[in-house]
Amino acid sequence: MRTDYFAGLDAPAKPWGLAATFGLSMVIWYTLELLQAAMGAGMGNVLHAFGVSDPAFNTQAVNFALVTCVTTVLCGALIFAAAGLRDGIGLRAYLGIRGVPRKEVLRWLIVTLIIVAQTDLVLYLVKGELLAAEWVEIYRSVQSPLLFWFALIVAAPIFEELLFRGFVFEGIRASRLGAFGAVTITALAWTMIHQEYDPLEFTLIFIVGLMLGMARLRTGSVLLTIAMHMLHNLIAAGEIAWIAAMYE
């Protein structure tokens, strides 16, 4: 009997292959899109009916916050389910849920600050603005600031990092595309979900995506990329509030 057969039985379990990784991630993402579309369509009426918001006010911001938080929980569960269906590899190992030494965390957070400062500078020099005007308008409609900031700074980064730098990253890295493919493809895929931005903003988002991918590759931790993503969004949130205050 062939000895390589027994060697194959002892081989360490691997993540889903490329086809399954891409297929499952697309199911998860389009489930998110459908849930957000369905919830967003009637959320304003629901909020008004329960007296959560005044019909006289724009509910765009609170709609965004509630929909983001709910779909993050539901679709985040799908990510864990998709990873958990792969036998022989633990969820923590699959998704990169592991701690990182404090010095390493600090170093990557500093890198995040530098990259954000550079991308903001380029955006300001080329377009004369730091962010899209619609974000300021959304912020001005905020009736529940804490929920809005929680959705933007906490919920969205957790879901996006678990999906892109967690589930998808590991599936690509374990394939023939390797580490380079994992970093570049997840950065590109993450960039493509930001459909509302122009080519320059796409390029800058892609650079941020490469940074997040490199952090995931070097440390093996999606918890670190979540923290970096949160810092990135926290800075953006501060810019939104600052610009809105300037033009009141």
C-alpha cells in the first residue's frame, strides 16, 4: 500500500480552496447587501412608528447605524459558520483571532497614522477636501450620535476585517496564489465594496487595504487589523465632525 496515502491522512487541515472561499464570501457579502437593502427600505417608517425618531427629521444616519449594527451581527455569524464548516482547523486559527504583543500593536497603529496622514494630504491637495460631502450631510442628520459612531468605528471594521483579512485572506494565502495574492486580492476586493468613491479615492483605499493585508501577513492577527481599521475610521469620524462644525 502506498505510504503517501497515510502521509496525506496526517497532513494538517487547510482552509477552503479558492472556489469555495470566493463562493462563500460572495454569499456572505450579498446576504449583507440584501439585508441592508431590505432593512433600509422600511427602517425610517419603523423608527417613526415606534417613536424612536421624529418624522420631521432626516433618519438617514440612524438608519445607517441600526442597519450596520444588525447586519454585522447576522453576517458576522455567517463568517464564523463558513469557517467552522471546514473540519480540522479551529476558528481562531482560520480567522486569525490571536493576540499581538503591545509593541507590535503600537508600531502598526503608528504606521496607520502615517498612511492616513499621507492619503489625506494627497486627497486634500488634489481635490481640496478630506472626505466626500455626503458624509457630512449624513452626520448632520444624526439624532443618536453614539450609535452612529459605534456603527462606523466599531461594527463596520469588525465585519469587514473578519471577512476580508480573516476568512478570504486565509483561503487565498493557503492556495497557489500565496501571501502576495492574499494581500493584493483582499485589498482590491475591499476597495471595490466602496462603490461611492471616485478613482483617486479608490486608489487611496487600496493603499490602506495593502497596509491592512501586510499587517495580517506579518502578525497573523485579524484582531490587529480590526484595531487599525477602527483607528482609520475614528480619524475619518473626527474629520466628519470637525468639517460639519466648521460649516454650521
